[in-house]
Amino acid sequence: MPELDSRALLSRLRLAALLLLGVVLCLAPYRHFTPASGLLEAVKQRDFISIHTRNTPTTYYEGRHGPTGFEYELMRRFADFLDVSLALDSRHHIQSALDAVREEGDLAAASLPLDLTQRDLIYSRPILDLQPLVVYRRGLPPIDAPEDLAGLEVGTIRGSGTDLVLRELQADHPALGWRESPEVEVAELLSRVESGSLDAAVVFEHQFRINRIFFPGVERGFRLGKPLSLAWAFPAEGGLRLQQQANRFLADLQQEGQLDELVARHFGHDDYLEYVGARTFIAHLNERLPDYAELFREAARETGFDWKLLAALGYQESHWDPEATSPTGVRGLMMLTLPTAGEMGVSDRLDPAQSVNGGARYLRQIEERLPESIQGDDRLYMAMAAYNVGLGHLYDARTIAEERGGDPDSWRDVREALPLLQQREWHSQTRHGYARGGEPVIYVRNVRRYHEILTYVDRSQQQYLQLDASPNGEEEDAPLFDIISPLL
């Protein structure tokens, strides 16, 4: 065999090394190309940032008017700050989000507690205080202190930080025990407490605040330990520059007051859909409705709905405030999104006439898109629910109702299925994912009650006008509050 000269041998060795490297790269787990200069430069080069998150109300979900959630808004703003697009993977729970960001992706934003013991990860500055809270089933003796938990079935989410607080507590209370899972979510924990499969749970205070309206059988207990910190996690091997940019972004947001505004908007109250305040409604009925009643009547004549139903829907949306504006950008009496307004030919959402007409036509459009198999009041209630939560989530609830042996054309059965969209066990199998499914249930209930009151008032006023006229023969408007006050 002829001998190779040194140059030829070196050339062949280089070729073999390149081939071997190619095989290794093909077999290795996928990860975005990261230049030696770091992860930030990779994000800039590919022109998008890849984020691992969770499909929950505190992080990211498809809301009535598109993607929403506290951390989603932060992620979107951070992408804008970097001048890149946003790519989300929301199929995670806490641990899988951390595992995934070690292997691929640029950061994890999944309601993560700042945990400096995690290997191969670095964290952003704290974003939000996470205060652990004990909640328990209504009907049990009050749970006001750690010793009250002894002997009870307690649940929590593994990896959320509440499990660490319980472990610390166990050192002083050896009788304390609990069950934990990485895949359960807050709504499921609260549902299990309410149903009796758990006696109590440890969640974070802000999580309970935005879920409690859907679980009236769950009581607030006591704060447990000191607050933890919510933060974003980055792969350590990507360098510090992306983390530093995130810290700069978050610091600017806090200094400008925008972070506090986001926190207040998402977690500042627990009455996103309030229970009916009858006296407030009657006050608005007297003070506001007279200015817009004819607009609702005109829209009713065009769309075929009862004008009082449209007025009830308008009250639920805006309390009959023509300049109402939500944090998500919906505006006007009927709270239309910009895309919906465009679709309905509404050029000015703050114009009461355009808003009422556009909202009524949009409700009719939704109703006409429902399957013909849905009839009568069921059809109306499902159209109203879809006005609130979106047709996609309504269809998901119909599928769940059928899977549970119910009738997907029955509002009663769909009403039972909608809150299940808050549970990972169910929404992970649907097309449109997580939804605050309890909201449309309360929404429809409220609109129906407002409609009943308006119907009573309208009928009573007509009787009043027929029986009682002014001395000069002119009809006088009945004082609506006096008519309705016997109902309160």
C-alpha cells in the first residue's frame, strides 16, 4: 500500500473530522444555533425569541380577544423591546419548562419561583411577589394556623415553590403531610378542595384571587411563610447578555410604573365578572339607560333580538358607559375589539350608535354560525357565551360535554363543561387550550338576570303609564327605581 504524504493525510483527517461532526450534530438534540458571542446574538440573528411557558390564567392563554395573561403581556413587550418576533411553546408544566429551556429555547416564563439551586440555569430579577396561601373547603372548622393542617388531605403543585414552603414547615410540624404533582394546576386543586377529594391546598395568593369566584365552596385560610419571587429562567450556557437585557427591560417597566399597572390589572381584584350588584344596576338603569334605550330598540329591530336582551348584554359589557375601555383594548358600550369592529363596519367604537349596532350584529353573526342542532334558548345562551369566551372555546366545551356523556346542544351540559377548560386534564386535549371557562357561565347568568329585571321594569312601566297620567293629560315617566325596589 503506497504511503500518503503528510498533506494528503492531514486533508483526509480533516474530512473525517467534519463528517464525524456532522453525524454528532444530526444525532444531538435540536437547539437553536448559538454563536460563541451568546444567546442574545442568536436571538437577534434569527429575529425571534423562543419562550417556554404554561397554559394558565397567570401566564398565557387564549382569551376572549386573543392571547392574554400576565406573563404573556410581559413576554410580548420584551420581544418588542428586543425588536424581534415572539415564538411560544405553551405545552409545559413547571418542571418540563425548566427542562426544555436547558435543551432548547431562550427562556422559560411559566410562573416560576426564583430557585438558585437549579443547575444550568440563571434567573432574571424578581418580577412579582408570590405569597403562599392555605385555602380549605367551606364547612370545615376554620384553618388559621399550621397546626390546623394536621391530619388533613392537603395538595399543592410540585416545583411551584409552595412545596418548598411546606417542606420547611414540616421541620416544625412533623405530623404535616401533603400530596403534590407537577402536572396539576391551581383550578384543579381548588376543584378538588371544593369536591372533597382534598381538604385544603397551598397556592399563591394572586392565583386564588383570580380563581375564587369560580369556587365558592373554597375558603381563604392563612398566609404561609414569606413571599417567594416570580422570575424568568435562562440557560446558563447562553451567557449573561440576554438575561441582562431582560433585567434592564423589567427595571424600566417597574420604574415607569407599567409593571405595577400590569399586576393591578391582572391580579388587583377578584371580580372580573362581578356578581350582580342589584342596586348599582338599578341606579344605572335610571341614570344611563334612558340615553341609549332607543339605540338598543333600533338594533333589535334590525337583528331580531329583544331590545332588553341587547341592553342587558351592553350593561354586562360596559355598565352602559360609551367610553369604557378595557386593559386589553376592547372599547365602547358593547366592548368591541378592533378586528371585530372592522368586521362589523364600526369606524368609531366610542360612538354609542355604532357600538350598539355592531355588537348586536356580531351577536347575531355568532348565533348564525352555531350548528343548526342547537335550538331555542340553548342557542341564545351559547351565542352569548361565545360572545364572551369565543366560538373556539365554546366548541371545545361542547366536545367535552359530549365526551362526558352529555348533550353538546344543551346549554345545561355545556355550562357544566365550560369550567373544565380551566383544568389541564381537559384543556390539554382541546384545540384551543386553556380558557377561564367559569367566566362565560357567570356572564350568561348575569345577562339573563339583567334581562329579567329589565323585562319586569318595562312591563311595570307600561302598566304605570296606562294607569297613571299627569293632570294635564300628558304621560309621565315612571321612576324606575321605585318600580324595581320591591325586588331588592
